[in-house]
Amino acid sequence: MSQPREIAPGATYLITRRVLRRHLLFRPDAVITQLLVYTLAASTRRFGIEVHAFCAMSSHLHLVVTDTKGVLPRFLQFFHRIVALGTKVLRTWEGPVWDHEATSVVRLLTRAAVVEKIAYVLANPVAAGLVRHAREWPGAKVDVGELGCGALRATRPSAYFDPENPQWPEELTLPVALPPCIDQDSAEGFRRGVAAELERLERQSHAALERRGLRFLGAERTSKVSPYERATSFEALRGRNPTFAVGRDQGAAWRVAAAAVRAFRASYRAALERWRAGVRSAAFPSGTWWMRTFHGAAVIDAVLTM
């Protein structure tokens, strides 16, 4: 049985989903970028999701988002399904698009965690040895200067999307929102913080590549790699999959967050045991999603604290 996960309105997350066997189906070309941006814009508008960062690597996607309505599972199901169906058409691909591992969902509980994870998302192409600087990545992405003030735009892809269906307008815009922990007055300082962390990660990646005697592949060559090839770099599989992050050197915040996770899981399991015993009045902890959505279970209301 998988661990129960708290789904709370207003929570911010780092989302990662990988392509089956690390195939390069999301190779950064015009058609796949159009598909990803358009689908993300349509999906976030449908479910009230705010996007703070986005980077589409050839073999996986990274997002930092805020779930304003507490419907993250619905959003992920819809977004990943449409991306998969569109990719199958564009790449003439048979079989699954997504890896069989569960989507990685990491809740970001502090400003430090938000800054670090957004920089991590933007730095991914550099860490992978593909481009020297994040701004050079030719695929779908958000740049530092767009955080909280930019937008991504895409017209409706000609493949898969029915132009007669009103849920697929001719053009969509995806605003790049500020995370809820950042107000407009501190937006510029937030962007500077992300830029500084991104620069640190880029320097780290440059040094690592130099030690190995390797060079960056470059944007042009990356865009020409076959989408049917697979990534060959080493990647540990089935390692730890954290459910929250608080940032570096945040020991006290980590202990508080870990205790909250343990308390939620214990309360959930206690309620589930009562439910399985036939007690339909069993109240699940605030943030319970599956039992409330699909079984109508009672959930204890609580105010979200960040």
C-alpha cells in the first residue's frame, strides 16, 4: 500500500514525471514544445493550478506549481494523459509514454525550498551536460526573468486537438505566477535569489563536467538527437522519493515537517481502519483526497499553514 498523501489547497509542489525507459520523446523541437506549453496552459486553466517554473527535458518534465483548489491529482491525471496522447501522435509512438514509476510530488514548505527547487528545475539542462547555461536550452522552459512577470504562449497543435471542441481554443497563454510565499514587493529579490542559486548550480555542473573531461552537447545537437533513442547517463533507480522539502540547513523546519507527515499518516490509517470496520462516520485528517473524492468520507477541516 502506498503512503497516504495530504492534498491541501494553496500548497506548492515540485512535480517530476519521466518518459518510459528514458526515451527522448520530448526532444526539444518546435512541435513538442508547442504541445507541452499548450497542454500545460489548458490543464492549469481547467484546474486552477498556478505555474512558477517549467522545464521540459528530453526524457522527463519538471514543474513547480501551486494547487490553489486542492485538486492536484485531477490536474496531473488530465495533463499527463493529454501530453501522452499528443506525443503518441506527434512521434508515431506505440505503447506507453510515461514511466511506470509514480509521479514524484514534493511539497515545498519554505521560501528557501521554493527558491532552491525552482533553480534546480531551470538548471536541469546544464546538470545533464546539454547546454552551458540554462537560458540556452531550446525546449519549453521558464527563464529567471519571467518568474512572476512573464508568460508562455502556444497556438493549438494541428495534431490530436479537435478545433471544434471549445476546450481547445486556438491560442492559450500560460502566466508565470509568483509562488504564494512571495508578494509583489519582494518579487525582484526573489528573482535575484533564484538567479544566484541557478548560478551556483551552473558552476557546480561546469566543474563536474570539466573533471570528467567532457563537453556540453549544445542546443543545436540536442535538438537533432533522435526522439527514439534513450538517455545513456547513469541514473539511480527506485531510490528515496521525498514528499516534502524545506531547503538546505533548515533542520528545525525539517523536523516540524516530518512530524506533521507522521501525524497525518497515523491519523489517516486510524480512520481507515475504522472505515474498513464499517464505521462510516470515521473522520479522516484534513488533506485527505482519495477517500473524500471517491468514497465520500468525512474530512476534518483545518486551516492551511505554510
